[in-house]
Amino acid sequence: MCDVSAVAAPTLSTVQALARAALTARRLGVPFRITGAVPALRALLHLVGLVELLGEAEEREPPGGVQEGVEPDDLPV
């Protein structure tokens, strides 16, 4: 866990540092999550596609383990 609550005005340099830390953690097999992110940092992480660092599912992806139901009389698309 990386507490970023002290980051009041995040920049792309902040995002780059967090991405590097996450990459290093991944290489070492250690989970990496960010806590205490201000809305501006959350927006930047969404913008650059690193929303997974917040531990949230992206809007376009369903949460893990969720499957869309199919009814027997549904026509193929």
C-alpha cells in the first residue's frame, strides 16, 4: 500500500513515479495499491490508464468473476 494523501497537486511526474513503483513491485511479485488519492490524482490515473493502481475496476470492464447472463431464447448477435 502506498499512501498518497500528502500529494495535494499531482502532476504527470507523480503518476510516472507511481507507475515505476508499481512496476518494481510487480517485478518483485508484491501487490501494489494506492490509498488516499485526491480526485485530481484519480483523474490523472484514469486518463493514463493506471486506474488499477487504485484497486478499482475500470468502468468498461466488469468486476472480476462477474459474467453476463444469457437466456436460452436469446438470438445470437
